[in-house]
Amino acid sequence: RRRPLPNRTSMHHFRHGTGNKASAYNRVNTNSLVPNDDNNDSFHNEEHQSALILRSTPSDVEEKEQSNSTEDEITIQSQSESSSSFRDISIIVFPLLLVYISNQWSRYSISYLVDFSSPDNNAATAAAFTAMNVDLQFTKSQYGLLASTAFTFLFAFSSLIAGSLADKYDRKLLTLSSCLVWTVATVAQSTAQSYEEVLMARVVMGGACAFAAPAAYTLIADKISKDKLAFANSLYGSGVYLGGALASLSLLLDENV
């Protein structure tokens, strides 16, 4: 049996979507194929924001680190620029000054421990207890070697090394160590039994004394504010003359001991 042919009108509605089923079918397909503009915009916005976050995160971290480092530098600079009080100077400069006085005292003490008033080092005019040259029987030329070359040669060479070490290592420890060495050298000089022993003591003393000034001046520059730095340096530099003055007073100790 043949099936009846469909109505032309129904076929027209089905083909062109004017019927109920066809229109519903077309609407479903159309909605599924064409994306919603609102959903599409929100999707692209979220993707764009996530890309911005990923791109901006490292730079934001770097900017925060730079801002933190800048704040730290400003804090350190403000602390260093704050004026140092007399208490700060007394805590930092005066101990270094005492060390420098001891340095210069040990250095110039030998100048007041000789007596060449007698051409033959006669004990009648110079006692062996107060005059080292009489006790150890060395000449003026030998004394010149003790007072100048034996001390200053190694002192000049050690000053270059001292400046380099002061930039790399603990300057307080460097100062204390050098002070201990020249103190031992001074004791060795006073108890020497021959000219050669005095000569060796002077060489060691010259090498040790060179470490005092580089470490001290850099410590003062780091710890004292700029408005008090000149005063602190001049106060420390006065140790040269105070030490020399105390060395000259050693003659009074010889007369009263």
C-alpha cells in the first residue's frame, strides 16, 4: 500500500521553519550553535584578567622588593645622618685614643732611653740603668738604625697591608691584636740583653703599630655622624702628641724608680 503523500503546506512549514516542531528544532539548533554574547564576554574578561594577573605578579613582587629596599636604605641613611652625641664619641673614640696613645708611647720611648753625653759611653756620666746604650754598648749609628730604619721600614710596608685587612676583617679584633703584639714587643725591648734583641723588638713593633690608624679611622667614619666626624678625627689624632709627651715623661720614671 502506498503511503499518502504529505501535504504541501506542511512540507513548506517544515522546510522553512514556520511549523511548531520545525521552529522549535531550529531554535534549539540556533541557540546551541550561536554562543551567548554575555557568556562569551564574561569568558574573555576572565581570561584577560587572569593573563594580567600572571603578567603583573612578578613585576609587582619586584616593585615591592625595590620599595622595601629603598625604605631600608632611607632608614639606614637617616640613622647615619643623625647627629652623634658626646656619649657616642666617648664610647667609640676614647678607647681608640687610649690605644693610639699606647702606640705612640711605645714608638718614641726609645728616644728617651739613651744618653750619648759621653763620647765613650762612660758610666760616670750615664748610668747603665737609665741609658740603654750604656747597658748594651751600642753606638750612635746603631741607635739611628733602631730609631728610624728598623721601625719605619716595616711600618711603611705594613701600613699597606693594614689598610687592606681593615676593609675585609673585623677592625676591633684587628686593633686589639695589633695592640697586644706591640705591647709584647715593648716588653721584649725593655728586657733585651743584646743590641740584636732590641733590633728585632723594634722591627716587630713597627709592623704591629701600623695596624692602629687604618682600623681606627674607618671605625670612626662608620660610627660617627658627619657633623661630628672632624672633631672625632682630631680627637683621635691628638694621640700622637699625647703619646710622645708620655714617652718624654719616662725620664721622670727613671729618676724616681
